[in-house]
Amino acid sequence: MSIVGSLGGAAGRPLQPAPDWPFFDADFAVAAQTLAQVQALTPDAAAQLWTRHVSAHPDETHPMQLRAGHRLQATVSGPDWLAEFDAVSSEHPAQDGCVARFLSSYFHAVVAAPVFFMASRTRVYALTPAALAACWPCLLAISDEGPLLYQPATGKFVYFSPQGALAGGEEGLQPV
């Protein structure tokens, strides 16, 4: 099953132990059926998605480089992901915490629509909303420098700040 079917047949690849190591790390304890709901995008497909949904400006290659006043402005605050990230283990699974509950409730509207973790213009992962609850620590182990979650089907997004703040919004809504 391709999560990124709308981007073309060669847009995604299955996870691999070397480049995608956190998904296979025992500390994160991600089940095989959950891993099947995650794909890495090729750099070209990632760039296409970024250009279409985040920014066409060539100097905006990372979420932290988006210009002031960018259309993706946060309107909702979430829990502190950093404190919870440090506590994740096989005894304290990621899907049992406040961050997973926030993400699940935020991206629940279109359960089948993928959520994209955008570390940069060329490093993107596609996940089902169900997999996101279990895999968010893996994603932040790959990049915790201001990555973006985005669900094109709903226009919803979430930013992870490097200091632990979690904030989200929807395209078209103005910050309060």
C-alpha cells in the first residue's frame, strides 16, 4: 500500500535501517504493522510536495527559514514535546502520552489522508494519522530543528520548536 500514491509510483520508498534508523531503534518500540504505515519520500517527491504546499521560494528550504507572515501561522498551542520525548521507552510508549493525543485529535478529520513530516524541502516522511501517534519520537530523532507536520487534505499543520513548544493551525486561519 502506498501512502503517497497521489505523488506518483516512485515518490516513496519503504523504511530502511540505515537512513531511517530511529524507526528500528528498540528504545522507540515501533511495531512492524505501524512501520508499514510510514514511507520516506524521495528527495524529488519531497521537493515537489514542499513547493506545492509550503513554499516555492528557493531560499525557504527548511521550516525555520519561512519568511515572517508566511501563510502557515500557528493558532493552537499543544503540549511540550521535549519533556515527553525524553520519557519515551518500551515501558512508556509514545502513543500513551499527551503529544500523541494532541496529534491524533488534531489530524483525525481525514483518517486515511497522509500526514507529512517535513524536516526540510528534500527530507519528508509520509505517515497515516494512526502511525503518527506512535512514530512522532522517531521523526524528532531524525530532525528536532523546527520540523513541520502537514496534512494537505485538511490544510492542518503542526510545528515542533527546538525548545519543545508544539503549535498548530489551519491554512486560512489567522493567528489570535
